[in-house]
Amino acid sequence: MELTITLDDSEKRATLFGSGDKNLRLIRGALGVQITARDATVKLSGNPQAVGQAASVLEELQRLLRHSEELTDQQVTDAITSVAVAHTAENGSGGVIDVYSRHIVIRARTPGQAAYINAVRENDLVFCVGPAGSGKTYLAVAMAVAMLKSGQIQRIVLVRPAVEAGEKLGFLPGDMAAKVNPYLRPLFDAMHDMMTYDQIKRFIANDVIEVAPLAFMRGRTLNNSAIILDEAQNTTVSQMLMFLTRLGNNSKMIVTGDDSQVDLEKPESSGMTDALRRLKNIPGIGIIRLEQQDIVRHRLVQNIVTAYGNNNGRGRALPDVSPRE
């Protein structure tokens, strides 16, 4: 397979590649991939597992360069070794989540994300709480798509509470799917990376992929399904209880949310916060909290989250207006 990576900071290109591209040669020799560098992009080609590992090494080296002006040979070697060990440890699958698209490698990019993926594999119900950009929704969709592809489940159900983020959108035209689509857009954005538009359209038409507002879940039992509840911090206690009890036989349920972005009129009444407290000691339920170091969106997002603060990771975010250097 082939994968093209755009560098976070093209000005550090020479440092990342090393003198005479020695760092790229180390990666190529250790993992057996072909590497072509041009301007601010790096093209990787070879075995899918090796390409995924090489992409992870480059990501780790770029992370190191955010806090340093140079890379040592030891740092490059350590990055290659740690990625290889991590890939081998994750079920012997190289850590790559197998989705329909052949042009993208999806895998954990931080230890927190690796713990999240393992929790989904090992538990039928998983809660993942974390800041914006930490991959909680994206990886949930990826795991659901992988389970669908492998035949482990028969359908994917995408659910989200219809709560606006501080704005009143008023009446939305169209049928139920059209009304709920704006709220489910982040889930579809992730899914478009993992399968073609025609596949998604066909799966929706055949009810293999179902979109449902939380209010329409009452009374249902969902068997042989991967059920994802996104933005769960905006559920009430009664809504969360209703949703969790929809879990049927041979199903996986993933609940994601950011407890620093509660849009309810009474943030303290969040059903997700209540559920985490009630269910934390029940076997078979995985609870993962991703942190700021797990943010893998644009490199500025981590700095933005830090600047705004989030009351030690719990409760509504409050702006910090104290002077900073």
C-alpha cells in the first residue's frame, strides 16, 4: 500500500529527515518500507503493517520536535523500537484497524488511544471521555467499521443527542434523517475516511448503517450491532439509562464525550458524568479517559485546550483570562 503524510512543520523537515536523510534510511532499513520525501510530504509504500509502523515513527519524531530543535540517533532508534513493540503487542495485528479503504492506515497514535482500542476489543460497553481532537469519536467509528467488515456485527447504529452547542437552530426541514444529519456530521466525516460514499449510501439504504436521534431509541433492543453514542455529555440521567439498556446480544456499545463541553442548561445533570460514577466498578465495562497529550488533531489544538483549561478535566470549560508570557 501507499500512504502520503503531510508534515506538521515543513521548516523542521531537514531536522526530521536527518543529515543526508539518515533518519529516513534508519526507518527504511528497520521496517522495510520505501520512503520518498518531497517538499512537505513523505510518501510511504510497502506492506500495510510496515507502512503503518513507519507512519507512527514519523508521527512520534514530529511530536519530539515540537519540544526540541534536534533529534538524536538514539531518539530515532527508540521511536522505531517502541512502535514495533506496540504493534506486535496489539493482538498480533500490527495495531492497524482494518477498514474498507485501502488508502488510509488507522491505528492508535498515543498510549491512551491504544488503551481505548484494547478496551473496545475486550469489553461490550466502553466509555471514552476526552478533549476535542483526542480521537475518541474517530476511533469508535473505525472500530465499528472494522467489526462490520469482519462480520463480527451486522450493522452500525449512530446515535447523538440533539442538543445545540450554545445556539438555537430552530426548525430543521426534511425527514428524520435530514433533521438529525447535522448532529451526526462528525460521525459521517470519520466514516468517509473508511469507506466510499457509494458504500455508505448503500449501507444506509439497506439499514446496515442506521442514524437515530437519542429520543427515538426507547423500546428497542439492538442485537448484533455496534452502537455509538457521541457527545454523551449532553444526555440527561434518564436518557443515558434508557440508551445503555438498549444493548442486545452480540453487540458492542461505545459512549464518547467531553465533560468539559456540556451544553445542557444544568451541566451538573449530565447523564455521562452520572454513569461514570455509577458504573466504574462493574466488570465488563471499560472506562477510558484520554488527556491533552492524546490530542492528534492540528498541533495547535493541544495548545488551545491547554490555554482554555478544563477544571482538571471535569466540568464546563472556563476561559483563563490571566496574563501569560
